[in-house]
Amino acid sequence: MVAEQGAHHVLDHNAPGYLDEVVKLTGGQGVDIILEMLANVNLQKDFGALAMRGRIAVIGNRGSVEFNARLAMNKNAAILGVALFHASPVQLAGIHAALVEGLRNGTLRPIIHQELPLAQAPRAHEAVMENGHHGKIVLVP
Amino acid sequence: MTGKGNILVGTVGQGVMMSADDGESWTRAGVRQGMHSDCIVRMLRADARRPEVVYAGTDFGLYRSDDGGATLAPAREPDEGFGRLEHGHRPGRSVRDVRRHRHASTPGIFRSTDGGKSWGKLRVDIADECPNVGVPRPTGIAVDPTNDRNVWVGLEVDGVRYSTDGGETWSKLNGQIRNQDVHNVLVIEGPPKTVFTVVNDDIWRSTDDGKSWQAARAREIFPWHYPRGIAVKPGDPRTVFLTLGDSTPGRIGTVVRSRDAGVTWETPEVPGAAELGGLDGDDLGGGAGHDVRGEPLRLSLSQRRRRRLLAQALAGVRRGFFDPVGSTILSKERERMKAIRVSAYGGPSVLKIEEIPAPQPGATQVLVRNHAVGVNPVDTYLRSNTDNRGPKLPYTPGSDSAGVIEAVGDSVTRVKKGDRVYVGGSISGAYAEMTLCEQTQVHELPGNVNYAQGSAMNVPYATAFHALFHRAHGEAGEIGPGARGQRRRRHRLRSSSRGRAA
């Protein structure tokens, strides 16, 4: 499914040693950018798969994390907090212009996992926090 | 949207007058369109959920229109004439009614739970006799917009009745407002939620459901001291209009306005409004109007300027109704919608579906009718107030949806009614049948993309784009998650795709 969406390589983050695979795939370099969806679990490990001058953009986090800042020093790496809420109006205009074009030309093809009636919002909130769903959870008014 | 729509005027003895051009021209809806031409129209109300359905309470009985007042036909009713109509909003309980008999008999409060087809009389104690008018008459009825179990009724001259159980049982307001000569009642959403009781020499407000009341002190602050009509501005539940006359039946009057839920009042800059108080019948399309006592209605609208000014005065009360006796301005009831509301932070069970007033767009805003609403993990963090970042309670969750533009504000240029859009950020919350947005928050939904997909665009895709390009400054040729693989939830893909803009 992920490959169909356009990814060049797909790895299972539940598989042991998948980060080593990342290093291997990049010829030992590591990746330049990581979009980190669960920083409290993964931040420390991310540095092992990060390239020199790499950037880790934190877009998801569910708790505290302890990590060794020397890892960041060793690679001139940056950890960047990201909240869409703080995007400027100009940035938002650019984002959505690109997304609309991506939809129009078929590059972006959102996948829906489940549609629920609006009244089942509590169920939708449980579902969105459960593991193992692949795609969007949608409420239908 | 502001200023558009019909103005319906209930006259004393001339049926219903209608203007479709903000008061420039008027026609009478009585002669050929079904209503008895001599009707005394005591009340006009639009159906809360279907604004094209209008009820007119007259001395010839209840009339109903299904086309915004253009044609009217007698509706079935319990018996005799209706005085006041009010709409509740609970499904299956759409119209409440207070009846005022033409002849001296006991007034009553009636309720319909089937959209007006059948009516039942409610148990409420009303005095048999009273000062000034002989037999008390219901003059106002209001349903609390925040809780439609709360219903308020004003009686002239027998004080205020209120029910907190949808009309099953009624209590009398005792003592807090000494003047029993009640002209009207109104409940506004605020904030603060405020109950108004209009009496014949003042207007009282309560922000604690009637436990304590504060008077506006009409004699000190108003040019005239005989208030009657009161209305809240649609889409702006803190702005209230009040009509004032000099006496009954009255020769002169005006409209005053409060923009802070009745704490302070001002006279809007509407020259000509000072002569609101009667309508020159010759300008209303035939026949002089007469008020209850047979005096010609004198609110001169004979000059075009005056009519335009009246239109301006009424423009804010969209699709309002104006009673020429100066007795009643009735704004259109706001459409209702289902929405998920959070009234306390907590687990998923705090998400409750409710019916609330549909928002209405300001000048630069749009209203979107949602066909799909996107659920995001961040919605759950806000719901449980993680890191104290929860919105002010109560609120409607959600920032993502997709649907069709339902209405646009006056200065909106990006989209028009009927356009398919997806929503990225919302003022009123996305978990609802409709959501209010700034025009910059809605984006074209191409025809090859369905609504569910549209509801997935904002938080998932826009966040990834923002992270990748604006924050991490991804360049073509670098290795990381490509923009083509953004759609993943809690899959930390380390796929090495070329960073490529969509």
C-alpha cells in the first residue's frame, strides 16, 4: 500500500533492525530528513539512521524522552519542532496550493480506512489511537 | 448574505406585507395568496430548520407558508386565534405555541411535537383577570438556545412563566420583577447566556436563568420608555435590538441596540429610525394600515430615503420581521445543525452529539456543509486537555473536513456557494454538519477526489509538507520521506525517496 503511494523503499518499523536497513539502503550515509511521528519512543534511535547535517522534524510525540545531545552534536544535526498551527498564512497558502495540485494530478491519493457516522465520534477517537489501521478515519455527518 | 432575503411585515388589519428588496418595494401577501385580506397579524415566525416555512398567527387563525411568505394557507390549529409562535429545536418537537384568544377567555400555552400538525394544551396557571387589559394575554415566548428544555413566556399583565422541562411543568417568576406588565421575553446565547424580560417601562436581564435580574433603567438611558419588541441579531448572539415607543398605542419610537448582551445600549446611527413606529400604508402597496385603536399607522416611509434607511436598520436583522405597530421585530430563527460538543475534558465519552445553531459567515467567512470530517490524533489530545492545551469549553472539535460551500460572507471572493472544498482549519469546529471558516481556510477539492479523501488533507498532508519543506528545508536530491509517501499514520517510514514536492 505504501509503495503504491509512491515510496521507493518500504520498511516495517516493527521489524527488528529496520534502522540498520535504512543505513544500508543509503549506502551507509543515513537519511537527510526524518519526519518523526513518535518522538518519545524513537528520538534517540533516529540518530543512528541520520546522515551528517540531518534534520529530525518532530510531528508526533506522546510523552517525555531522554536522549544524549552529543548524538546531535556528532552529526551537526537539528531537531525541529513542527506544528501546523504555527505555519504562517503565506506558508499555508503555499502548502495548500501544492496539495490541491497534487490531488488534481493524482500524485496524492489519500486512503480511507473507515467511515463512521458523526454520532460515533467517541468510537472514532478510540480508533484513531489504536495501532494497526492503515488510512484515514472519517466521520460522516 | 447580509441584507438579503425577504422582509415580512405583519400588519394590523392588512395581512402580511412582503418586501424582497430590503424595503424598497412592498407587496401584500394577503389578497391573492391565500390570506384573508383583513387579517390582524400578531405573529410571524420562520421554522427554525426550514426558513422557507413561515407561520403567521392571526385573528383568522394560523396560516402557514412554504415559500417564504409569498403564498399563505390556513394551517390546522387547536381552535381560534394564535398569538405567539416559537420554535423549539428538539427533533420531533418543532413548534411551541402560545395562543391568544380573540375573545375574552382563558389564554393557554400549546405545544406541538409534530411540526405543527397537532397541538396539546399545557398545564400552566394563568390569572383569570388582570389590570389594564382585562384578561391576561401571552405576549412573548422564548426557547433557551443553549438548552431547549428551558422555555420562557411573558404574560400581559400576569408576569413571567418559565419551564425547565420543555413545557411539562411551569413556574411563575415571583417578585424579582415587580412589574407584571410583560411585553416580551428573549433568551440569547451570549456569552453570557442572558434572559430578557421586557416590561412596559423597562427591560430586565438575567444571566443566571432568572434567579437575579438587573434593570436597564429605561427612564434614565432611553429616549422613550415603552419597550415592546426585542430580537437578537442572527449570527451574533450578543447583539440585541429593542423597539421603544412613547406610549400605547404610540406616536413615535425608535430602535436601540446592545452589542454586549444587554449590559449597555446605544441608538444606532440610523437617521429616520426615530420615526419607526408606524408604516405609511400607501407606501406599502395599498390601503392605509391602522393600528389596534384605528389610528393610521404613522411610521412614514413615504420618501425613498426613509425606506432605504429602514432597510439599513433592518439589514442587520437578516430576514427579519417587523411589526408596524412597533410591537415586534422577529428575527429569523437560525438554522440548527448536529454537532459534536465537548463540555468537559476527558475520555472519548465526553464527545456528545447535540443540536446547536448553525453558524453564519461574517464578511470574509464561509459556511461549509460537511460531507466528511477527518479525525486526527491531535483531536484526542485537545479533548483530554493534554498539556493544558484544550480549547475553551464547550467546544466543537476538529479542524479537517470536506464538503460544499453553503453560504459566503459579503466580501468573499475565493469561493462561491456550491463549490466543493476541503477545510484546513475551522473557526467553529469541524465535527458538525456545518463548519464556519475564514475563506483562506477552504481549498478547492478537485473533481477526481472524494469528500472522505478531502477530509484527510489538512493535518496529515499539510503537516508533513510544512515539516519537510518549511522546517527541515528539504531539497531535491536529499534522502527522506518523499512528499509522495506522506499518507501514513504512526508508520515511521524511512523510505528513501527523493524529496520531491507534490
